[in-house]
Amino acid sequence: MTLNGRHTTGHWNLLCRSDHFNSLDKFLKSAYFFALLLLSSCTSNYFADPIVTPIFSAPWQGEIQGNIDVHKLSLEGAYSLPLNLAIAASRESWGSGLANDQEMTSFAAGRFWYWGSSSALVLAGFGFGSHRISNALTSTGYNAAQVESLTGINDFRRYFLQFSVSRDVFPGPFKFSVGAAARVNFLDQFRFYESAVQWYTIGPPDSNLVVTSSPHRSWQLDLAGFISAGFEYVQIYGQLNLQLPFADNPDYPLDIPLASAGVRFSF
């Protein structure tokens, strides 16, 4: 956020300059910690990954896709089988030099339907991974003045059921498709440790240490919209994913959107 201010010269400006800069300093500090709230995932011990949304019209079709989001790169692939069956897999690896990082592998199987220029897909799957966080700053709740530094480690298993629909807007040589997807996740963080040092940016400089070491289990609902554009074998892909915790974080009615973009290769 950029703040542009206009200053005038004169006696009144000299008298008020000190108060002006004090107010400006308080405003910038508040804006900084509000930005931390927006840029930090509310569920900071788990990242929602993009929903796998292949589009099949017949057996023996495949897709391989690479994505990049606010966190890092991820890979996914899917293949259609006889009887309109489908399988899919995805992988995200550890990043480099990230204070808040995650690796995860997922597998899924299900069924697809295709009629005219529209298609639908249902997948059920299982995933496993780990999350690491080291001295990452975040705001707590909606109070931007309350800040915490998180350090932790957890290993998790994820079970999910997802549904997606898509439509070919331009099915010709240049293809353009749009779609929507929903995914229900059960997250079992069976090995969990997190320490949080909390303090307020306004008021006395007191701090509070909170340590959590018990397993966490929670449900989330992911809602996503996606588009793809390109030719038969290569398309540019984009997805916007919004995660809603059911009961994990009652102070947060929704998580921040996760935007991802990538390249899809079809064969």
C-alpha cells in the first residue's frame, strides 16, 4: 500500500509537522500489520492446494499440469480409463528458504461424464504430507494489533471428496473452457507441535507464549473457479480457490483466496 500525502509550507505546517508524522507512523504500522493479516493463511499450519480438474471426453486421455501459486510450484496428472473411470495424482515439494512451507502427495480415483460441450468429474482420494513453520509473523483473528510469531511442525493425512463441472465455450482449434469445483477435506494432523509468541503492537510490551502439542483434526470446504485457454494439446490454466473451515477456526469465517496459474499438456 502506498500513501501519497501533500504537504504545504508555512507556519502552520511547522507547528503541526510533529503530530502529522506521529499520526502517519501509527497509520503505517497499522497498515503493515493489516497486510500481514491478509497475506497470512488463517490456517497457517496447512496450505490448501489447487483442486485437480482434468477434462475428459473419452477413455485413454491424459493430462499433465504444472502450477505456481503464492507459495511455490506443484505438479499434477490425470488419466481416463474405460467405463468412464479416472485416476489423478498431485505433488508439491519443499520450497527453498521459506519460513512457512509444506510438502504433500495426493492420489484420487473416480468417474467422469461427458455430454456435448460439458463434462463432470467426481474423485475420492487420500493424501499425506508435512508442514513446517519457523518464526513466521501473522495477525490473530481480526485484531491487526495482536501479532504472533509461529514456530511448529506437523505431519498430516488428508481424505477428500471432490466434484467439478466444466464447459467448452470455444471447442474449436482454439479452446476456451470454464468450470467450477468443490472439495470436502478431512485433515488429520496426527503429529502436531506449534509454539506461538503473542504480543500487541499497541499498549504495554507484554508477550504470551502458547504451546500446542496435541493432534488436530478438522474439516474444510474448498470452492474453486477455473479457466483454461489454448490449443488441443497445450493450454494456459488458472484457478481461484477459497477454503472455508467448518469448525477448525471459529474466529475466521473464511480463508484468503488461493490463486494459481499453470500450463496443461493433454495427450
